[in-house]
Amino acid sequence: MSWLFGGKSGNTEQAQADKDFKNALGFDPSQVSDVSDILKTPGVLDSARLHPLAGLDKGVEYLDLEDEQLNTVEGSQGLIPSRSWTDDLCYGTGAVYLLGLGTGGAYGFQEGIKNMPKGAPFKLQLNTILNHMTKRGPFLGNSAGVLALTYNLIDSTLDSVRGKHDDINSVAAGALAGALFRSSAGIKPMGYSTALMAGAAGAWCGIKHLLQ
């Protein structure tokens, strides 16, 4: 009945299990006082002892980038490498939105400085500046973001249809984006917007050629 209370046979099995565990690890856990001692033990970091799902048999390149192929459309390798049109859509729209937000905020700050009531308390002056900044900044940022979003969608569509990315696609996308943006304001405002966006797209193409 000694086996019920952990007799000699139970102790023997426990000792054997501890021994097997130590052999599997390559070191005695009870003797470890510092992690560096484990790392210095020969064979501890042997990937053959680890589970195959760990993927360490591939080496230190644990990030598999096979699905992260760059865009293969002709002429799409610009200043910033992108994987697909979604990258251009997100990065382009976000960058233009932030640029518009900052520019509008700076203009609103200058406008608020000019319109500050003279002799007013500091809080009132600060409130005047903040009101102008929050009025101009989000308006210009949102307008620029919508234009950039429309431009990138049209540009990516033209790239897919024509099978290549070039200056013609960029200028045409800019013109169409400008026309759609002001299409409800009438022919004259739509024409101005079309010309401005086409000119901006052409200028951006020129800058890219200079920097490449």
C-alpha cells in the first residue's frame, strides 16, 4: 500500500521524469540563477529541439515577406515603393490631408492674429485664434483629402486599364478629380478646378522626375 502515499516506486518515476526533463532542456532549471547562464549552455538554442511550428529552421528571417511583393505595373516604381494601389491610396490621401490641415491651420493662425480684439483678455484673444485655426484647418484638410482620394482612385483605375503608370495618367486623373470636385458649382468653377488639379498633377510629375 506504500504506492498510495508516494513510496519508493513513485519517487523513482518522479526522479526519472526530472532527469528526462533536464536532458530535454540541456540544463538543470534548479541551478539557474541568471538567464545568461542558459544562453551560454551549448545546444540550448538548437532549433532541432524546438517544435517545427516555431519556424526557426528557416533561420533568423522570421518575417515571411513572400506576400509583400511590390507593384509590378510598368512605371509604378516611384519615390516611395508601394505594394499595390491601396498603398498609394492610403499614403497619398493621408499625406495630402495632413498637408492641407497644417496649411489651413497656419493660415487660420495668421488670420486669428489679425482679427484679435485689441485690449481684450488673453483668453478671448486665444479663443479667437483657435476659432480661426479650427475653421480653416479642417476645411482645407478635408477638401485636400477628398481631392487626393478621388485622384488616387482615378489614377489607379487608369493604370489598370492602360497597364502602365505614366504622366498622362497622372495629369488626366488630376483633371478628372478637379472636375468632379467642383461639378456641382457650375461650368466656370469646374473649369478652374480642372485646370488647377491638372497643373498640380503635372508639377508633381516634374518633381518626381527631378528627384529620381
